[in-house]
Amino acid sequence: MGQIGKDIGGGLCQLGNLIYWIVLHSDLTIMERWRHSFDVFPDINRTIPFACGATLSYNYVDLQLINKTNITYRLNLWLDDKYLHGELLTNIPLTHHYAILETDHRIEQQWW
């Protein structure tokens, strides 16, 4: 306990992945984000572009966001019996939307 280990997990990373994916579709700025050491999304029926995960490990690896806009945002997260859900709300209606497109992807080794 209190150490990074290798085992089955994913709860905290699922939270990081969801928050990162939501923020990619907003005006919020990502200040710190760490990728997984492998692609965590399945290739079969893939709906998420490569490199859209954000790993978290308490006190070592973080996901940090900053709001540089004049808009107030609220991040709601909740669980049901099967899924983790999230939504990002604003205090004013937005006049634009964001889409994530993947082009010319490649895989590179970036771990030492």
C-alpha cells in the first residue's frame, strides 16, 4: 500500500480518461497530463482516437486543468451500477462545439 505496483486496476485511470476526454471538448486548458505506457482502448470497434487517455497515480502523476476563460464551469461525475458518467456544465450557453479528429497517427516509444 502507498506504492506504485503492477496489477489489475483501472478505476482511477478511468476517471482520468473521462475528465481528460471531457476537457478536450471544452475551452479549458490542460496544464499537466500523463499518458499510459500502453494504449488502453481496444482496437476493435475503436471510438476513441489514439493517445486520448490520462493516467493518474496519487502523489506521482497528475491531470491538471486551468480555466483561462470568463466562463464558469462545473464538472459533474457520478457512478451507476455499471458505468462512470461525467458532464461539463457552464453558466452560459456556448455558441460553439469541439470535435476530436485523429490524423496521421503513429506509435513511438517515449518511456525510458
